[in-house]
Amino acid sequence: MKHKLNRFQLGFFRWRRRQSNNRIMPFVLSVVVGLIVGVAAILIKTIIFYIEQYAVYFAPNLLNFLLPLIGFLLVTFLNRNVFSQTAHFNGARNVIQAIEKNSSIIKFRLIYSKFVTTGLTIGFGGSSGVEAAIISSGAAVGSNVGRVLGLGYRLRTLLIGCGVAAGISAVYNAPMGGFIFALETILPEFTPTLLIPLLVAAAAGKILFEFIMGEHLRFEVPLTDFAYEQIPLVILLGVLGMLMSSYLLRTYSYCATYFGRIKNAYLRAIVGGVALGSIIYLLPPMYGEGYVSINALLNSEERSLIANSPLSVFPNTIWFNFLFFFLITMVKPLATGICVNSGGEGGYFAPSIITGGLLGFLFYKVAVLAMPFYELNPSTYIFLGMASVFACIMNAPVTAIFLVAEITQSYQLFVPLMLVCSVSYFLKYYIENLSKSVVQPQGQSKAMRVDRILLNELDIRLLVEDDHTPVREDASFRSIVETFANSNRDVLQVLDKEGMLVGVISLSDLRKQLGDVSNYDTVLARDLMQPPQVTVDIDEPAADVLDKFDESKLWSLPVVHRGRFKGFISKSSLLTQYRNELTRVNRFF
């Protein structure tokens, strides 16, 4: 059944045909997507700012620990009663799954639902990151712009990448970071034709956000030139970053398992809210995303992070300060795991940056004590720690380098950033090959994803072979024999009066009855047919169809639409089209 275009889509395609060069169109749409996502980024940051301001203002200090509980209960209520259809969707992993398995179609409601729930979570003290919301929102903007304009799978996928790039660019003030994150993590493959639309979208989102909100999330501190004598320290920090990322993943997994055992959503929110509130009461730096803590460390104001804690009654000694920051470094992943798995919303993007920064600060403290003759800059190791942990958690080492360089304005640290990310990510990759027990946050490998993406670019409708002669379920044995004699297929489809597929008859089954002439007019199709082993829906992704071929060991499968038989699809025609798609150049345009 052909898709009917509405008046707006028809007008768009007429305009597109009038253009002398259709390749201009993706660039125009990338600007549109970037600007819309920039507005979404402004809204989510505004929601978080005002909730934080008013929640803390109206709640007495002694009751601040109750704020996460309020936030979790509100988010749980919304996810169960208002946003139930999108409650499961959370960030990059689900965006990748939508590209692979849902033809790059993402629900419209995700444009706004996640920044409402994430804004409530973080605004009320949830220790998670805003990036999951902006990635979901940006991807939904790109997908739905493509759907409204009636664009195909390839361009919808490109616009999803543009939305994600614009979102990261705007929220983190890092256009190159957003651009590379979309290429490295979201989009299935790299081609030169992707570069300009992604860059344009990232720039558009960042410009609009900065024009309205001003510069933000920039850790601008003076940095001394990096001395290459510190390379052994950078390598060691890379090793520690890998170990910390493993600790983060295992902590998140433990929290998911623990809270998964609590079946009642509101009880889960209460337990998580009380637990996180207690942590915040003891360790106030756990409140919210945590960038305040990093700024305090960069400005040598670490004592201000201890001041509001009950632990501040202890003497202000070097060892106490070290133990306090060791405690918040190890507890930050636990706070994030509780938040995300008990009822709150958010991602692991920002927590990995914060935890890495805290790790870098601790590493600096130990290095200064161990090697007092070295002149070390704490900011350098805070930034390197951020990149090291982020690279491992997000499986995105190149993004880590550019993102940290942009948000910290530490471009002179490019070489140590490259080194620390290479060490940490290589060790993570090597250890994961030895032990498959570590969870992969982003799903399938890039090669497997490219394979499925290329398959999903194929339209099953164009591969359906309609040269078939089905029989009715009340057809006689004699007519079935005649139909087989005039057909070049060894399987016949049996349909009911309404054209619904009810069974199949194979030539091998028919041969068993050929010798008994008395059956020719008494035996009917319904007596001979077998239920179809496998069927293909006409709207099914081609990758799933190929999986069905592999599992069934068949070379031809019946295609149905709402139960009605439409024809056959053969494995050979599917693989031929896939091979043709594989050899195409500039597939996205």
C-alpha cells in the first residue's frame, strides 16, 4: 500500500524538484533542525535553573535531603500517567536502536517529554546528566522533521545525527564535541558527505543557545605549558581512568539489578529518593549534575565543598580533605546509579565527566605528595581525568578529546588528552575482549551496525515478487495440481475468502497424495495446508527479514500486510539489493 502524501509534503517535493541541486536541501534542513534543538536546549536548561533556584530557596536547609524524593515521585507519576509511551527511551542507546530497528522513526513526544522529566530530576537534586534528554530530544526533532517532509530512511538518519550534534553542541558549548559525538557514536558510518550538515547543525544549535543564554559550562582557568616529563603520570592516570570506568559500569549495573527487584514504581522512587537524599545530606556536592564541584576545585575552593557537610566538624587537615574527596569520588557513581534506576531521569554522560574530574584531582594530590619536586597544575589532571573516564564510559575517545578541550578551553592539552584517552580506551577494549562480562553501553559494534543500517535502507515493498497464484482454502486437490503445473514455484499460499494468509502447501506434501485418484475432488486445500513457518510484514525492516531467512533456512518467504498476502520475497533478491547498496557512493545524499 503506497504512502499518501499530504498537501504540505507535496508542496515540499515540488519545491525540491525545482531546485537545480537537490544536495542543498540537507544543508537547509540541518540548519532548521539545529535551531529547533537549540530552543529545546534553552528550555531544558531554563527548567533546571528555576527548579534548582526555587526548590533550594523554599526548602529549609535541613529539608534539602527530601528534594530528590519529591523529584523522583513527580517523574514517576509523569512517566506512568503522561509519558508512558516514551518512558523507556533514554539517550544514545535508544537512538541507535531506533536507527537500526525502527527505520529511524522516533516518537514526536520525545521532543519535549525527556527535558521535562530530566529537568525535574536534576532540578530537585538528581545526580545525573542532562545529555540523555537533549540527545533524545534532538534525535526526535531530526526524525520528525524528516517524517513531516516525507523523507526516506537515509535522510531521516542524517537529520537524527544533526539533532544530536546540535544538542550536545548547545548544552555543552562544544560544537566540535557534538559533531564528533554524532559521527563516532550515533551515525552508523562515516562518509565525507555527512560533514557539512553535521557541522552546520552543531553551529546553529550553539549560536542560538549562546545568543539567548550567554556563554556557559566553560572551565576557563590558567594552564601552564604541559611538560613532557609528566607523560608517565598521564599514562598512569589513563590506567586509573579505565579502572574507574569499570567501577562506574559495575556500580550502575548493581543499582539497576537492585532497584529492578522492587516492582512497585512508587516504592522504588521512595527508596531511591530517600537513599539519594541521605547521600546529599552527608555529601552536599552530590546535589545535581556536579559542575559546581569541579569549578570549586579549579578555583582552589575545595574547602567550600566540605563546609555544608556534617563532616565539616572534623579538623581541616590534608588527610581529612583527601579522604573526603576520595569519598565523593567513589560515591558519585552510586548516587547516579540510584538516581537513574530508582525513578529519576538522566544519563551517564555528565556523571562520567564529573567523576573523572574528581579522580584527576585526587591523582594530582597524590602526585604532589609523592613528587614534591615537580611543578604540577591541578587543572591539567582534572581535565585529563574527565577525558579518560568519559572515553571509556561512552565508548567515544575522539569525542572525549574534543569535548574536554572545548568546555575547558585547554587546547594546549591536546597531546596529553590524546595520550590519556588512548591508554584508557585501549585497556578497556583489551580487557573486554578477555572478559565479556562487562556491559557495552552503546550496543553493537560499529561494523555490525553499519551492516544493519545498510539493510534497513532497502524498501521491502520494492523486493516483493507478485507473480504468484494463491489458492482458496476450499480449492479441490485437482485444482491445486493444475495450479502447481502452471507455476514455477514449489510452494502455494492458501487464502481465506477475505484474502488472509491461512496456510501453505508445498510440492513435496502434494506428491504424497498424487497416487490416490479418489482424493482429487474430495480433498481440499485446508486438508493439505500447513501453517506458514515464517511470514514477513511488508513494513518490516530488511535486517529483520534477513534474520528470518537465516533462522528458517528458507530461500523464499511470504509477505503480508495486515494479514493479507502480498507476494514473495526471496533471499537472493534481498542480498543482491544489499550488494548494490553497499557499492553506492554518497549513500546519505
